[in-house]
Amino acid sequence: MSITLMLAAAFNAQCIEQQLQHGDDSQTLAQLRQRCAVIEPAREATAATPTDSAATATTDIEVATAQPEIERRFAQEKAFEANRYGLSSHMNNYVLLASYNANANEETWEYSPEGISPWEVKFQFSFKVPVTPNWFGNDNGLYLAYTNQSWWQAYNKDVSAPFRDTNHMPELMWLHFFDDVHVGDWRLLITNFSLNHQSNGRSGEQSRSWNRLIATTAFQNDHWVVGARAWYRLPEDDKEFATDPKGDDNPDITDFMGHGELFGIYARDDHNFSLRARGNITQHKGGVELGWSFPLKGKLRGYVQSYYGYGENLLDYNHKAERLSVGVELTPIL
């Protein structure tokens, strides 16, 4: 048996065990097979076409990855959630070791007369944990999530390599996964409602934060996933700033960040291509992020990311970034 088949068999056993212990009692045998079916197609394919060991291993990999990536991720995450020693990724996790911004923001730079470096290290760490595991069935759940994004002047030795900005984003989410809801050729995957706080944890002139209610939906067609996210910014309490003449730290943030975003992912042959576009149409402001990740070795993946526009981080939400970054991805989007 190939390594791929052994890993798939281990996943199947763990998945079935978790479904029997914690799964929705109303799910059918067909639904259980769909959630945990990774190895059966591979066995059938390899049994139908006898080949040498090298060709068989290749066939195992091709068949195991033929299942749509979003379905494989969902099934693996549900089986993984019962592991008390593991954290499930929320967004992708990456370290961009070479991140170049051709339009760095000097106005928020606090270490003059030494200048800001256009070269940085940008990284993201994002995870989620279930709060209500299987209390409302296997397709619903309340989750806590946390995402950290940092922009680190690692190569600016003149100012002792400070962290230029770090954005913290805790959120409380209700997720609902759909099994068989279609709109034409597109399958409805999830709806997600969340209470979201984002802040850079700073005070004074460089303080940035906002609170949002966010609704997300996503559809899948073969290897494509497309979706939309809309948000409502919760107004700041006037009493909170009664003694502060400045008031809201960033009252015009929706002028640049808008009220939602569109996203798309194409995942095939272990390559992920992603797009996020957000902004305010009436203000003609916004930002676009493009990403490409690909396998390197083991769990490490190469990752290329480009960002153009406003709102890449909170400190510079009203300053246009022109960034190209290269690094490694630890957990992909799909």
C-alpha cells in the first residue's frame, strides 16, 4: 500500500470514528460516506489498472486530490476538531520573507530622521476553535477565531528592526455548512455570521480600530470557489469619547475599506490562486489582493502575494500600498 493510501486510510478511520461519536444523528449513510470518502476511489482506480509501484503511487495521489479541495478541507477539519492538541486554520498562515512596498507610508513612520525601509517581513497567523462542537448538528457551529497580521521592518537595522504595525482580529462566528443546495451549476457551501473586532493595539495618533457585523457566503463549482462578504460597522459610543476631542480614531475607514468584498479561489493540482477585492464604489477607493501558493516540500508551500490599493493594514488604511511579496505558506486557503 502506498503512503498516500495509508494516510488516506488513517484519515478515514479517524473521520468515521469522530462521526460515530459526535456526528449528527440525522445524517444518512450516504452522507457519512461522502464526508469520509477519500480512499475508496483510490482503491478502485488502482485495482482497475495494475501498474508498477511508482505508477500506482502517482495514481493514488492524482485520485486522492481529484476530490474538490474545499470538500476535502471541510471533511479533514471536522475530523481534526476533536483533537485537543490541534488548532484548525481559519485564514491561510504564511510568512512573506521578502515583501517590497513601492509606496511606503512615511507619514506614520515614527523613527525619523532614519527612513522607513520599503523591504519588510509580512506574516499572518490565523486559527479557529469550535465553541459548540456538534451541539446543533454536524453542519452548524459557533467558533472563536483569531487572526494576527504583522508588518516587520526586519531589515531596517538603523532603527533596531521594529514591528511597524500589527493587526489583531478576534471574532465570534456562526458557521453553517450546506450538503446539497445548488443555484444552477453552483453549490452553496457556507454561510457565516460574525462579530468582528480589529485593532492595531496602539494609542494616540497611531491608534486604529473598528467593530463589525459580517455576513459571508460562498459557492463552489468544480475547482472554483467564489463568494462575497458584507459588513456593517458598529458606531462608536459617543460617551466613550466625551473627554477626547479627537473622537473616533478612524471615522472615515469605510471610505477606504468599503462595506464588503468579493473573493475567488481556484484550487487544482495543489496550486491555489486567490483574489480579494474590496472598497467603496462611491468614494472610488479600494484594494485588491492576489495570491498564488504552490507545493515546495512537506508542509511548506511557496507563496507569492500582491496588494494594490488602500486598506492593506489599519495603520495605513488611507494610504495606497503597492506591494509584492514572496515567502512560504504553512497552511493554504484550500
